[in-house]
Amino acid sequence: HDIDQVAFHGMGEPLDNPAVGHAASFLHTSFDKLACSCDGVEYGGRARAPPSVCLSTVGNSPATLELACLAPNTWLMLSVMPDVQRSEPVDSLLQSTDEFVRRTGNQVALSYTMIDGLDTEERADELWGYMERRRDTHVVQLVQYHDMAPGNICQETPVRPSQPAAIRAFIARLRDRGCRVGFGQYCEFPSELLAA
């Protein structure tokens, strides 16, 4: 298997790590040194060309702009879920993503997890509000929420994934307004970005 994508996500806030920009740059410039391994055992995968590097974040404007300078080939995915603890308002973060686009030429994905109750027309309209003037530079990447199986070491939660009909309606509401929308099972590379 060739290494063609690398993602920073699910490990705390990547932009809080001052080394993440250098790591993303290294992955792009030193791809020939990459190999797939687990517990010291190499599995034969190598990067034959620079991999696409994607960083998923809840946002940090200064670090976003630093990333644009240190690793301009990195794709950025900003979570725009409501009620997420943030160090700054979404509007400020979106301004930094606008500058990221200007500096790097890379489009940005706005990630939204499809959760029952947060998949309403009002939430789609709120997301559209972020996208309305960014249709050419940003895409929406919807992510399916996965609840925990009984007996999992994580606590059970009343949060449930959106129903397929709700996901289709959410996507249709955004697309009807001219918004580019991708959908994935996990924090995947935005297919809409990679096709751009």
C-alpha cells in the first residue's frame, strides 16, 4: 500500500502543538522517508509522491496562519459544530481560514458531524451562513457520528447518529444553495477538496 494521505486529527487540538507545522512540512518535503509500520514492524507501504496532508482542528487563528507559512501544502479542516469549546468565535476562525486560503491557495473544509437533533434545517442554515461568501474557497465535509457499542470502555451516551433521511435532507438544503458538500464515515479527506 502506498502512503498517499496523512491526517492530523483525534489527538487533542493539533494546532496547540507548536511542532505540527514543521511535522506537516516534513511529511510533504521528506515523503521518501515515510514507511508504514506498527510496533517496529514495517508493512511495505511507502510514499512515492508527496502525500496529501490534512489537519483537523476546532481552530486557533494564530496557529492557522503559522501553518500557512510553515506547511502551505496542508489541507485544513475546521470543525464548525455548535457548542464546541473554542478559544475564539467561529467568525474569527473563519477569517483566519480566509487568510489561509489566500496564502496557500488551498481550499478549506468545514467539518460538521451529523448528530440526531443537530441535523435540522436551522443548523443547515447556520452552516450556510458560514459558507455563503466562501463557496469558491471552502467546502462542507459532513461526518457520520458513530455511537459506542455496548460494553465499550467509553461511557454510553444519549447522542445518536443522524438518520439517513436527515442526512440527505441536510445535504440537499446546502447543495440547493450552491454549496459543495462531501460526506464520510470518519474524519476523512474531503473528497470535494481532493477533486479540486
